[in-house]
Amino acid sequence: MTHTAPLEIIAPAPRNALPPASRAPHRRTSGIVMAVVSALAFSSSGPLVKPLLEAGWSLSAALVVRMGLAGLILSPALVRAVRRERSFLRRHWRSLLAFGLIPVAGCQLLFFSAMQRMPVAVALLIQYLAPVLLVGFVWLRTRRAPSRLVIIGSIVAVTGLVLVVDISGARFDLLGTLLALGAAVTVCVYFVMSERTGDDLPPLALASGGLLVGAVFMGVVALTGAIPFAAPDVTVVFRGVDVPGILPMLWVGAVGTTLGYALGVMAVPRVGSRLASFIGLSEVLFALGFAWLLLGETPAPIQFVGGAVLLAGVVLVRMDASDADASADALTLPVEPIPGELPRGSA
């Protein structure tokens, strides 16, 4: 008597399913693309808003429009989260409030307060030290030194950043330095909070809620008279072309800020906060490009050299980020400023 082995029925894998070995690299690659596009979107804000501020708009008005419009555009994600879980706001209101007050509104106020006391380039340089600050923070928290690649990449990236922002002849101010360091800390909070999003707290819901909180906060501060508020009907000029002032503001809110925050908060969980923060440094390079394209402000040769050096530093950090543990031990981009001016040589 012979025995026939039982048949095994193996269900076919879904057509679009990725094998386990390739799923993480695919997710990381998409995250890198998102982070780069986020930096590109953010970088358009400065060159577009700068002429508007020079024409009479106040910073508070620009920020209220910018954050409020982006928050409303992303609000369907927040509405979906609330409908899916009725206790969503009760459970996550602290996170939404913190995101809106610290990395959204707080970063803007601290950066521009620092900018009033020191050159824009110096304030930018200090704020963009956030990736390095968080590498150090993780080192202290975990008591595990970063790899040699991360240390070298950090030094190379900061060197490139110094060349890009061109701080030659800059003066330092103690209070301004502290304010800029505070802005850098808010940038760190942005990446830490973004990395902790997921199914429980969707990234786009966090972005929308934070932007709306930031817009309301700035509006309340303006109403109290603590900061001036002005949004006159003006015309601005880009490369000799007259444009109604509201148009660049609409672009900054509906495209630059919306895409910047949406793709940024989705990228961080994919690539880890450390790599995302170093990729965020490319925003400075993109801002130079937009200033060149829109305002005719040609970067100095040293800034091109600095851009290449900065990118080399990011590549070194990326090489280390291929490690499986990279995003687990890295809690470190920009929430970007919306510069009223750009680094010397670009503004």
C-alpha cells in the first residue's frame, strides 16, 4: 500500500508585493525622493516671499497665510483620522499642539528674532546645525558613538554649509546666537516627532493639525499687537515681470509649504531622522537656485564649491544609513525658515 503525500496549496503572492529583502530598500528610496522634493518645495518660499516683505507685507501676515492655507489643504487627512477614531483629538491634542507651537511657529519666531540681531547667513548656519546637534544627542542618550562615516560626513556637510552661506566678515551676537540655537532645537523636535508618526498618528494629520495650530497662534499674537500685521495689495517684480503680490503668497502656501511639510513628515519614518535631516540641508542649495532663477541673484563661486562639499557630506551619511539600525538609533532638517533674506551672495 502506497501513501500519497498531501498536496500543499500555496496562495500566490499579490502581484505588487515586494519580497521582504527588497521592501526596506524600496521604502528608503521613496523616502529619500520625498525628502529631496520636500527640501525643494520649502526652498522656494524665501525667494518668493522676500519681495513681498520688502513691498510692505509683515512677516506675521505671510506666516498666517502660509501656514493656514497649507493646513487647510492637508486638513482632509486630519478629518479622516478624526472620523476613523473619535477619540483622536482627545488622545493626540498634545502632539498637535506641540508640533504647531514648537517646530512650526516656534522655529519661525526664533529664527527671525535671531536674524534681527545678526547676519542672516550666521543665523541660517546655526539653525542648520540641527542634524549635528541630534547626532550628538543620540550619542549621549544611547552612549553609543556614531560611526566614523557619520562623524566624517557631519564635518564635511557643516564645512560645505559654511561655504554656502558665506559668513565671511560676519559678526556674532550672544542673544542672537542663543535664539538661533533655539531654532535649531525646534528643527530637532520636527524630526523626532515626524519619526514617531504611524498608523496611530498619521503623518499628514500631524502636519495639518500643527500648521493650523501655528496659524491660529500667529494670528492671536498679531491681534494682541505684539507683532505688526500688514497685508497690503502690492505688486512684486520677478526678473522684470510685474506679478500681483497674492500670487507668490498662494504658491508658497499651496505648493511650497503644503508639499514641504506633507512629503517631509512622510519621508522621516522611511529613511530615519538622521538621514532626513542631512538631506534637508540641500534646501539651502535649492534656495540659492531659486534666488538665481527668480531674483537674478547669482551665487558666488565659493557657494558652488560649498554645495558640492555639502552634498559629499550627505552621501557619506547616506552610506552609513544603509545600516538596518540607522533609523532606530538616529533621532535627528529643516523645518525650514521662510527667509526674509537669503544668505550673503544669494540675497
